[in-house]
Amino acid sequence: MSQEFTSHVINSFGPKATPKARRLLSSLIQHIHDFTRENYITTDEWMMAVEFINSIGQISNEKRNEGILVSDVLGLEALVDSQTHSLDESNHTSSAILGPFYRENSPIYANGESIIKKDVGGTKCFLYGVVTDTDNKPLEGAKVEIWHCAPNGLYEQQDPDQPEYNLRGTFFADSTGYFSAKCLKPTSYPIPYDGPAGQLLQWMDRHPNRPSHIHWRVSKPEFHSLVTQIYDSECPYTKDDSVFAVKDDIIVTFKPIDEVDESSAKKCGTTIKQLKEDGVQVFLEYNIKLIKESELQAGRAKIYKKQAMLDKNLSSSEEDEEIPEVNETKVHTEHIETITSKNLSAV
Ligand SMILES: [Fe+2]
């Protein structure tokens, strides 16, 4: 069938379709129809695709989010992350993908405490830093959530041998913005590849490995919640990530404890001797800069304006109206809250 058929489908929308629904679904239909024509898709292939999409839902549960995994191996989450932040000011910490293993309500620890609830081996790390705004003003009370996998490559929710919430914790910055935690030097791991995401990797003849990394979510009211990861410069997969999430400015190097000077330990209210007695083998300083939500949204106004223009062009009922003033801060903030409280808590 020709473009005439595709236009007929797109033009079938009723008057109550919102401008955004009209724009996004029209574009989706156009791309899917073009893809179908370009590749001479047959009924059998279409049914295979339907069953593949169904299988993404069927294997997902409260501990596994295959939709994110499939997005990730296709580079979609990395593309969305990059595009979302493409117009942001560059003087704050870079974001990275959330990944499928975030859990809300991880245990709250005092600064300096360990997120290791059970000895699972690995290299013990002392991690510290300060959370500031983009003018280097300390952000007291900033919530710092970190999580990483065990040396066997599994997150606690994947591994019956790990206690609940092992290797994940929540810390709060003090009046100087300082936070610190004991954790493990992270390990590379394969993403789960026994389901649809693994099938995709097989079809593409690709490995499933992610570079060693620690996940972060750092938040404070009125500031944009930062979701990011830091990557170990010494891991070979940092240059060959199965989900394409690595950015240069979030690659770090863990320092062996024997190379750390006493003054650095003192800054953290401890000593090298004490750290060694606690089994710490590597040290990492990583500082976080958050940007105000209002500043970030102002930077994204160009994206919102382009979307508004597209909406207007596709909206037959608003032909003579002005392009609406673009201020999606409230909408965006509510959207983020929806994501965090709904989608993220499900993984
Ligand atoms: Fe991860």
C-alpha cells in the first residue's frame, strides 16, 4: 500500500486527540509504515515482531524491567538521555542512563558507613565528595543514592545469596556538601541476556557486557535530580559498553590506598591507618554539581518550542492560534515525579 494509505490512517484521528498525541502517533505510524514498505515485511515477520514485543512484557516483573534492557541494547535510552541534556549548561555533572536495577527506599546510612551488608568479596572502596550547585555552593541535605552490583556481576535483586538492599544505600550531604560511603570498587557484568534483550544481542552478534560502574541518583528540592553512573577507567568495557552509556567526563580512576596522602584521609575525618584497618583498598573522590530545575528548563526551551511548533502544524483545530508560551517546567517536573514514583520503583 502506498503513502496514500498511510495518510488515510494518520488522518483518521478524531478531534479530541491532543496536539502531542497527534504529533507523536502520526510520526510513529509514518515511520512504521515506511519501515514495513522498505523491508517488504511479511505476515509471518509481523507476527514474529508482535510475539517479540509480547515477550518483553511477559518476562518483566517487579525485579526485572526488560523494556529498559531492550531500549538499552538498541542505544535508545542513551540517545534519549543525550538528547534530553543536549541543550543543558555544561557546568554541572553529566547524566547517564538509569538502567533497570534502581530501587527506591534503599537504606539510609550516616556518612562514612558501608553499603556492604554481606561480605561478597571484591575490593573495598572509600568514596567521598561534595554536592554543590553550579556556583560551587554546598548543598546541605542533598540526597545521594548509590548502587552497584556484587563481584559476581549480580545486583542484590537478581541474587538469592545477597541480602535485600545489599550494595545500595542513601546518604545525605552535610552543611559543607560532604558525603562519604564505603562500597566496593565496581565490577563489569553482562546485562541479563536470557530474554528478548539477549535475543537482540545474538541477532546483532554483540556481547552483553557493561563496564564497571557505580550508579548515582542525587536529588534536592528545586534542583534537577541527577541520574548518572561513574565508570572505571581501567575496565576494558569502558570503551565498549553494551548499552552505549559512557561519557568521557564520568570516567574515574580509583586510587590504591597506598597512594593516598594523609591530608585526603583527614578531609574525610579519618586516617590512612583507620581506613586500612577497615579493609579499604581503594579511594575515590567524586564531586557532584547539580543544576537548578528552573535553569535547566530554561535551557531546554528551544526543544519545547520546536515541539510546540510541530504540535501546531499538526493541529487542525488550532490553525489560527498563537504558538503557546513555552514553559513546561511544571509539566516536566510532574513527569519526572511520575517516572520516579511509578516506573522506577518497579525495577
Ligand atoms: Fe548497572
